[in-house]
Amino acid sequence: MYRPSSLARFVILYATLYSAFGVVSPFLPAYFGDRGLTAQQIALVIGLGTVVRLVSGPLIGRLADRRRAWRKTLSVCAAGAGVLALGYLLVGGFGPVLLVGLIQSVLLAPLAPIADAMALSASLSTVGKRFEYGWVRGSGSAAFIVGSVAAGQVAASLGLVVSIWLNALLLSIAAFAALLVPNISAEADLHAERTRDLRQLLRIRAFRRLLLVGAIVLGSHALHDTFAVIRWRDAGISTATASLLWSEAVIAEVVVFLVVGPPLLHRLGPANAAMLAAGAAVVRWAILGATTQIAALAVVEPLHGLTFAFFHLASMQLIGTTVPSPLAATAQAIYGTLAVGSSTALLTLASGSLYTGLDGQAFWVMAILCAGAIPLARRMTR
């Protein structure tokens, strides 16, 4: 009987998981509005959900590590999140929607970190045919785009409720796909026992430095994600053109994950790759702060491939080569959910005041932050 390769199974998992995110992420706030929530209530549901994820992601990741049940934990959380998605169809009003949102956030938080831990372990394994982690993650980014576009087209005729149904369906498929991928290959029991202590993870100097650099470089995207389109529209750029500029960034992300990033990362190593990403962020934010000329924006928006995707690849390689596998899911959750997630949330809140006071020049603050991250990135692997 034909058995798909590890790469094929991970591509299926990431395609279903990230398309599940894509079909609902752009439309969930509007769906909440249709259910009678005010703008403040919508912000509170999403904001509190983010806070819950910062806590539940590391906790569930730690539980998966301790029980060595990465595959089962991923499957159970994906299935549970799919069931909770259907809860949005049954409730109305702020209180019930908030309750469903908080519970679903608990289950959504560990999905990407645990999937990354498993895919990274398989990509570095000496058993079977090896593959690049970027190929898997790139398939997820592409699936997110396809899911968003497809859901938008279908919702135009059937209503936003279709995005909830699609989210539940795709999460359920992802739960099944999670059972088919290889589990993390843990080291010998004695070594595993020595690394069960969370303090062992935080003693790894390279990991501590990665948390700081990742929080700065990836967190700096908060201002762009919140206010870039607003700034462009205020400058007279049409919504259609702004959409094309945004699409440039996403396409560059996919290209770096699938094609450019893996060989370049092998050539540079994670520290130099992180420096390149931080330097690209300095250029990107400085130009966005200096001008709204479409030609300049069209040149710098593809730098997203370096500032996000290439930095993510460097981070995954560093985690994969420095963190013991019994702590893999914990490390992914602390890095992606706690460090980067907290930084993004804080810088998103700060972006409001920065943009109000500085207008487009607020991007220069992010450029300065990323400039400070360059020497830190240089010492990441030391």
C-alpha cells in the first residue's frame, strides 16, 4: 500500500491548518458585528483571546513535552477548536461569544507551535528522506492566502457564516492529518529526564537571545499590520492598490519559505540570517516612514520575505539545533506565543499612540528598534 512521505503528510497538515486560519481570520470581527457586538466588544473578545493564548500556548506545549504526546495533543486541540468554532453559530450577544472565543483561544494557541516542533524534528531527522522545513511552512502560507480569497468569494454570496463552517471543517481535517505525521524523535530516557526541567531550556544562551531578537524584529511588524493601509489611504492610495502592495509582501513570504530561504539559510547560518532580516527591517521601516510613493512602497514591501519569513526560518533552525527534543514544543510555544506574541501585543498597543503623535514617522521608531537588534542577532549562536 502506498504511504505518503513525511514531507507530503506535513504539507497536508499545514495546508489544512493554515487554510483553516485563513478562511476565518479576516472575517471574524465582521461576523461578530453581525451577531450584535459593538466595536469595543469585538476588540475585547479578540484582545482577551490573545491574552489567553499567551498563557495556554506554553502550558499545553509543556504538557505535550512532558507526556511526549505531541501528535495526540495537536489532534485533540485542533478537533476541539473545530467544535468550538461551531459554537459561534449557536450563540449571540457579548457574553456567550466571549466565552466561546476564550475557550477556543485556549485550544488554538498550541496548534502552530506544536506543528512547527514536529515538522522541524522530522526535517532534521536522519531517518527517511530529509526535507526543508521551509517547504512545509511555505505551503501553510500559500494555503492561508488561498483560504482567505476563497472564503471571501464564497462569503460574498452566502454570507460570513460560511467562514465559520469552513473553519470548523478544516480544523477537523487538520485533527485527522495530525495523527498521520511522524512524532518527535525524543532522545534516550536518561537524557529526556535531565531536560524535563523548564529551567534547562532557559539556561540555553542562544535560545534566550533568540527570544529577545525575535520579540524585536517580528514584533516591529505590529505598526505595519495595524496602520500601513490607513497611512496609504490617507495619502490617496486606493484600496485596490493597497491590496496589491499587501499581496506583494505575502507572495514574497511564500517565495522565501519555498525557494530562496532554505539554501540562503544553509549558506549564512542562523545568526547571519537573523542579522540580514533585522537589517532588511531597518530599511523597510525607514522607507515606509519617509514616503508614501507607490514606486518606493512596491520595492520595499517584498522585504517582508526577509523581515518575517527568513527570520522565522533562522529561528526554527536555531531552535532545532540547540533545544533538546523533549522540550521542543515548550520552546516553540515560549518563542512564538509568549515572546513574539507578547511583544506584538504590546507594540500594537503602543502603535496607536506612536501613530497618533508621529503619523508615518512612527515607522522610524520600529527601524531604530530593529537596528538595535542587529548586534544582538550577531551574538545569538555564541
